[in-house]
Amino acid sequence: MGKKPSDGPKISGREIHRRVVKRLAVYDKLNLLERLAMFLGKAQVLEYGLKSLLARRYNYSHDDMQRWTLGRTTYELEKSGLRADFIALLKVVLRYRNYVAHESLVTMAMLSILLKGNIGRLGVKHLESGAYELERVILLHDWCERHDAWESSPSLPAPEPMPAQSQQ
């Protein structure tokens, strides 16, 4: 007989949050441009891992996926039936990644002019929130890979909200 969903591996929202906060420590040692580069680099690594998942589980060709964006990759994963809770989290990361990649430097430059150089937290708020969501998705991706939990139930737990003090 097969396992009941409750018999499968579990990770709590509190444990996800604890691990994500620990993973974010690396960003604290970086300046703003290095944080942007770290975020975008990790998003690229995630994209590659997701394309590998499409190739492995759904027989997509690596050659066909070579020029796909994270958005297209996410769409194809959703179309292929990957667990909806992971797709929902991935879409949040996609929005942050698009903002960071396409708008954040311009926004920070404009804020710097308007605020005479001191942009404070306004300039990095989206990057920090995006980094939290990205690290959470990477952690859950790795967890689902390790436990072959891409199709299993129950849904992934909702993590604890990111407290303001862990953003600084």
C-alpha cells in the first residue's frame, strides 16, 4: 500500500523561516551592487535547476529551453502540472526578479536624486523582500528534490512572515 500524505516528509513554516534567515546572512556582508548581483545570480541558478526539473520529470529538451526566461520556465512547469503551491511561490519570486532586473537601479537612482543621496531602506526594500522570497523558493526547491515531493500533498507550509528586523 502507498503512503498516506500525512506519512510523508514534513517541514514547518517556522523551520523554513529559520533556514531562510540563516541563508540571508550572506547578503549582510555585501554592498548594494553586490546584493543585486547575488540576487540575480541565484535567480539564474534557480532557473537552471527548474529547467533541469522540466527535462527530468516532463521530458523537455534542454536545447529547446536554452533561451527561456524564468517566466517561461514557470509557465511550462505550471502547464506540466507541478504542484500549485510551489508555482504560486515561484510567481512571487518572478515578480521580484523582474523588478530587480529591470527597474531597481533606475528607482534607486531617482530616489537618490530626490532624497539627496540618502535613499535609506526605500532603495533596498524590494531587493531584501525579493531575496527572502528567492531563498525560500530555493530552499523549498531543494527540499522537494531531496524528498521527491513535487507531486505530493499536503501543501507546503506557509512560512512565518519576514520580520522587519531580519531585513536590516
